[in-house]
Amino acid sequence: MDADQLRDFLSKPMSNRGEEFMKRNQPSPEAQPSNAIAQHDSAIRNHLAGLVRALLQEGDPQKLHDLLIEHRNFIDSILDLLNPKT
């Protein structure tokens, strides 16, 4: 997702973002477990978008930056678990 797509995504009402994500990532009927994963992913993206919007409205870009760095570090830690160093 590029910056323009992210800006567009964040500008939409939260319910629309979730619906749009679910439509884009609609699994085939035989991929039922993926549907649950897509719903969790959608919820995470909606919550993160809400945090971003709230912090932007607060006018504290440093706080937003720090929060995003924390999230990046968390995700990087998970990725490190998936790719053990040899």
C-alpha cells in the first residue's frame, strides 16, 4: 500500500475500511480458515488506522512516530521468529 492509498484508506469511516478490505480479500468458499484470518487482519488494520487518525488529530507527530516505531519493532520481532538466523 503506497502513501496515497494509505491516506485514502485512513480517510474513510472505520466500517467502510473493514468492508473494503474484506471485499478485496474475499477467500474462496473452500478457504474458510483464511476468512477468520482476514477478519482479524481487518480488525488490526482498523484499530491501527484509528490510532493513527487520533494521533494526527492530536497534532503530535512525534508521538505517532514513536508508536509506529514500536509497532514496527513488534512486527520485526515476529518476523525474526519466522526466519531464525543460522
